[in-house]
Amino acid sequence: MMKLTQGELPQLCRTIADKLPSGGVVILQGDLASGKTTFTQAFAAYLGLDEAVTSPTFSLQQVYGANLYHYDLYNYGFEKFLSLGMMEELEREGYHLIEWGDATLIGWLKRAGIETVIVKITKCDPSSRWYEVEYA
């Protein structure tokens, strides 16, 4: 577990990209406003993308560049994600960052053999967060 400010996020992004050099799934967990979308913004910047990254809460998925996919299951949950055929999206080459991924999704990813990193984010204060990284 590490405590980082937003300016220090690139080092965590580098660590995760090194672990998943060909892409994979990053599950982002944390309370509302803990920094899940902020992490995705930092990851996009680390990949050299200069697009405005926003939360896909109401659209379910945003795509940035040729290799960054951003999902938000808050309003939909895993069952709706599955019923919409979104699991097939995870077969696309690139990084798939999923906000609000739960144990059901993680179990499915493990059974499917999809490389997954889980990032649990806890807000410490307005300028820093605790990041707990687990490789599933």
C-alpha cells in the first residue's frame, strides 16, 4: 500500500503498465470521489494520450486512443455488463480500466485467464490517496 498525491500517480501507472505490458484489466475500487477517474486520467497521460478523460458513469464505456478502454459499472453492475456483451470488449488489445468492479467480475476474469490488477483507492485528504495494488 502506498500513499501518493495526484502528481505522483505516474509512478504507479508505470508499475502497472510494466506488470501488464501487453494490456489487461485494471479494476478500480473505492468510495465515491475516491479518485478512480483521476487514476484513469493519470494512466491516459502516462500512455501519452491527451484526450479529456471523463467518467463513463452514464455511458458505461469510453474509449481513448487506440488502446485505453474505460468502464464504469456503478449504475449497471456486472450482470448488465455481461448481458450487454461487454465482456467481449475485454478481449480487445489494450488496457481496460473498470470502475466499481466487484468480486463477481474478478472471479469471472480469473476463470477466463485475463490478466488483472486490482487497485483499491482510499481518500486520505484532499490531495492524497492510499493505493493498494493486488495482482489477481
